[in-house]
Amino acid sequence: MIPRIHCPQGLAPGAHVALPEAAGHHVARVLRFQAGDALTLFDGCGGEWAATISRIHKDEVHADLKSFDPVERELPFAVTLVQGIAAADKMDWIIQKCVELGVASIRPVAAKRSVIRLSGERMERRVAHWQAIAAAACEQCGRNRVPRVAPIVDLPQYLGEPGGDNEGGDELRLLALPTVARRLRDLPRPVGGLSLLVGPEGGFEEGELLAARAVGVEGVNLGPRVLRTETAGVAAIAGMMALWGE
């Protein structure tokens, strides 16, 4: 199988590019590729390039772009996962799996019951780490558009933002909530995309739920079993794929 490498610097016809340092190390030291071997490169903005390794020097790998394929592997509707921040390993897993399933963007939010608190430089490093996980998941699953992981905001700040995360005024805003009767199958296929709000390990407090409802976020039940925070978003997106397009 030809390795897929994310090259965020931008790609153009006939370009000669240097792979990112970590990717170069993997190709040269782990895969032990040689000059002339094939790669697939993508810059995260859509489509992918067939490329050939032109030179390897230690961990420096250079490649020549050959042909462009505009193939897309996105969901037919844009999904934003608004995830209550969970413990580090759980958050990594959530981002990886939801990107594999096709989520268009990720909004980490700090809720009152979030088990970790991040701010300043530590927050910036964590968001950069999550963005790298999203890019690596795209390399693995074949997606050519890398979802953006937004900076962390408090839940009230997110709820106070005008409009939704996706373009257009018809966005459906959902909240995973086991106490309501409405199921995904009861909802029409979204026209302008949707956002899904998932609570942290301890769930949202009642005041947070009231604030969400006040700005038009609708509760949706994902089944008779209470799901963990790392399961809810994955299960919901898989259900949306089955109901509305894949």
C-alpha cells in the first residue's frame, strides 16, 4: 500500500517538496523507502498527488509531484463535533476516530465537569497535538481535507456565539442526551450541516443543559444504554452516516 503523507505547506503541479520532518523519518527509517518509490501527498485542502521520492539523506526526504487526483472522501453533510474536554488519552481517541468517520471540524469546550483544565501555552500545545492527531487520522483513512481543531473555549462562550459552526442558516444543533425521547431516526437529513454537543466524563450540569436549550440546541437520544463520552460522538456520527448518506 502506498503511504499517504500530509504536507501542509501547499502543493502545486511539478513541485519538488521536502516532507515534514516526522514524515521523512518514518519514510526513511521505518519504511526504509528508497529514491524512486511512490508516495501519495495531500495538503489538506482537497485532492491528492501521486509523487515519487527523488532524494533521501538521513531523515530528509524529497519528492517530485506527478499527477493530481481531485478525489474527495467527505460526508455528504458537514458535522462539527463540539466535545466537552475529556482526559488526555480519551480526547486523543475521540479525535482520531471521529476524523476517521468524517467529522468536518472539532470544537473542544471546557465544561464545569471537565476533568482537566488547560490555558495559555499548555492549551496551545494540546490543541496543536490534537491537530496533529487529526492529520495523522486523515493519512490513515484516506481523507484529503484535514478537519480543524479549534482553540478551547468555555461552554458558555461557545453557546453565546452567533449562528452555527457550518455555513448557512439551516444548521441543526444537537446535544447527546439520554433523557429525551427524540432519536436520530426521528430527524430529517440536515440541509446546512449540523453540530453535535457531547458532554465530558461527568456529563453537563443542569444549568449548562438549560443554557444549551435556550439557544436552540436540541437533545437527541443515542439509545437505551448510557454511553461514555469517548463513545457517544463516534456512535452518533456512525448513525448519521447510516441514516443520511453512507
